[in-house]
Amino acid sequence: MPGLRLQPGVAGARKRAQAMRAAGRAAPAKPHHPEAFPRHRHDHKACVSDAVDAAADLCMRIGERFTPLRRRVLELVWSSHQPIGAYAILDKLREEGRAAAPPTVYRALDFLLAHGIVHRIASMNAFVGCTHPGEAHAVQFLICRGCGSAAEIDDDGLSTALARAADRVGFAVESRVIELAGLCAGCRAAAKATPAG
Ligand SMILES: [Zn+2]
Ligand SMILES: [Zn+2]
Ligand SMILES: [Zn+2]
């Protein structure tokens, strides 16, 4: 469609909504919160391909190379919505027979992190893919203890409130980690559906 520019993630969400309608299921009236937890059963391949497309796009825009290793590391981070540690990434690469030296893999991860293509979950020392890399956003995470998934809530109001609160006491913020633990809607629904005992 000329003149209509869609972000890969948005295009993917739209494609998924179309597929859902085609399958006779009611698509959500609006993407209620693109950063929120995905449904437990969803087309995760679409998540991965959206993420890889978005990263390739971003690298092209900023004139960086999206090397095969950077791409593979990103795909591994996106194996699921659960944060994954650097060691697990190294293990998976070894299983695939890629003789990637740890420092090379760490450099690839650093690159993805530096460009906001992945985020680091400090409390788990693990990484999770960003759903909209290349856009400036405040990041706060919800981490589900049920399914282990992490989801971004990118609430600028919250960031502004924190910045103001710090400023009031003359505090210069250097790093900011906001991670909330709990149960996602999918896990809460599953817990309700399965009677205890
Ligand atoms: Zn997914
Ligand atoms: Zn993000
Ligand atoms: Zn969950």
C-alpha cells in the first residue's frame, strides 16, 4: 500500500489479526497492548520473524552489519518469551555445531543490547527480545513466575514520575531497573481453570 509505512511488528500483528479473522475467530478490536504478554498459544514464529525483520531494518538504518551470528543470537534470545542467559545461548550454539568463541557471542549480545534489540533482565541476568527496537522507550518489565515470560510495559508516565522523584532529592539517576514479579493473565486464567488439589 503506497504511502503507508508499517513497523514490522505492527505489520505482523496486523497479519496475525487477519489470519485470526480468516480462521473465524474474533480478532481483538484493537491491539490492546502490543508490549503485553503474548497468549500462551500463539504463532511464535511470527514473533521471531517480526523481531528479525525489525533488527535487520534497524541495522540497515544505522549502517551496522546484521551478521549471521548476530542474527542467530537474536533468534536464540527469541526462542521464547522467557529471558535466556548468555550460557544457555552458548550451549545452544554449541549444540548446533557453531564453534563460536564465548567472547564473540558476548560481543554479539552486547551489540544487540547496545542498540535496544534485546533488553537485559537484571534480576535474572538474562536477555529478552525487544518488540520495537530502534524506538526510544522507557522499559519496565513484568516477569511471570508461572510461565517465566517477561513482557515490557513501556510507561513513560512512570519514568517521568521516577525522574521527578529522584530530581526532587537531587539524585542523578545513572541506571534504572524496574522489574515486577507476578502472574500473567494467561497463567492466572489457567490457575483458575484448574481447581487446586
Ligand atoms: Zn511469541
Ligand atoms: Zn523494548
Ligand atoms: Zn505466565
